Amino acid sequence: MSATAPSLGLLGAGNMATAMVNGWVRADPEMAGRILITDRRSGRAAALAERLGLRHTPSNAELVEASDIVVLCVKPVDVERVLRDVSELITPGKAIASVAAGVRTATLETILDVDAPVFRFMPNVGVQVGQGTLAYSSGRFTHTAAEERVLEAFRKLGEVVPLDERQFDAATALSGSGPAFLALIVEAFEDAGIVSGLSYAQARTLILSTITGTAGLLREEDVPCSVLRRMVTSPGGRPRPVWRRWSGRAPGPRSSTGCRRRCAGPAS
């Protein structure tokens, strides 16, 4: 691995690869010139390279030869084929960072059969705006200069959370799938706001700001969720009866509109 800023080569240009590249270029526009990308002639890699100023090559071999950090972004079923095709080009001086779901570092090391450092990440879609959550585990080679270079690159995409690989399934359920569930909640509150007379833009601004503030309070003040809930649903407070009816059920427009009617109080 070179002593200067490392070059990153992405094998694959699917949704996650696209999100990561967007995140890297957003964090540091100069990284665009150090990112190479290729795919199976779908045209996505070429289009992404043209849009963001990346380097595109149609050859996996050329990409691996030119990259310090090879980022494996292919589907799990294609991992072995892709790695075996370029295994002779992987040297101990290169690092392999995989985001292929369910493929353990030991499997990657066995396929490569070379003493190259291997790392595994499970990012979520927040990486696109530099606010992702990335579960992380390393293979046999830890506490090395290569690991620090890889982590430095991936920390630009969000928060890197070191985990044992046996914890990755749980992490996938929480942070990997979490954005879909949170989006469902936001959508329910947006609908409730619109039903209650707000515009879409107003409802969206209110709920997104509320989520950001709530997350900040939970993180910065280390407030337990149960304490925060009691802060909002204090005895005698207007949200409390609605909360008691809603607790344990999936959120929906009725939850927020019920709270609106309660908070409105008697007509003045």
C-alpha cells in the first residue's frame, strides 16, 4: 500500500457501491481522482464515473492492479468467482474491504490464499450523505498500518462500529434494515401531518427535525429511551392518554392525529 493517500477500487457498481462513492466524494471531492470502479458491463460504473469524475475501467484485473484498497461490492453469490479471477494480482501490499452480505473474512482469506489484509463492513444507506452506520470486523491482520488506512477511508462515510463477526446478523437487522423501518415511521407522521392540515413540506420538516433532535438528546445526554418517553408523556400531559392507547402498536396517522386532538385542548 502506497505511503500517499490510497487509491480505492470498487468491484461492482450496485446501490451500496453508488452510495459509498457518493459519500466519499461528498466528504472529500479530491477523492474522486483516487477512486476506480468497474462492473459487469451494466453501464452503471461508467455512468457513475462520468457523473462524479471517477476513473472507470471495464477490467477487474486492471482495477485491482491500480488499487491499494480493493472494495468488494458484488453480490454474495459472485464473491468467489470475482476473487478467484483476480487472486493472482492480490499481494500482501493490498487490502481487501468487503461489503458483501454474509461473507465472512475467513471465507475471503481462504479464497485468496495470500497474506493480504481482509476487512469486512456492513454499511447502511446513510453512507451516501456521510452519516452511515458501518459494522466492521477484520480478518487475521489487525492493528496494522493497512487497517488504519482502510478505517480512515471508511470513517468518512459515517460511524464505524467494531463488532465480532458473529454479531453481524444482529447488526444487519438494526442498522442495515433500520432505515426502512424509520422511513416507515416518518412516512406515517407525514401522512398524519397532512391529514391534520399541514403541507407535506411542513410535516416533513417537523418530523425530521424532531427525529434529529431526539437522536441528539439520546446520544449527547445519554438519556435512556424510557426516561425520554416519561419526559414527554408526563402524568397530566396531553400526549399521555394517546401514548397509553398507542403503546405496543405500530405507528400510524391515527397516533399523531389523536395526539393533535388531545394537545389542541378545549376551543378558546
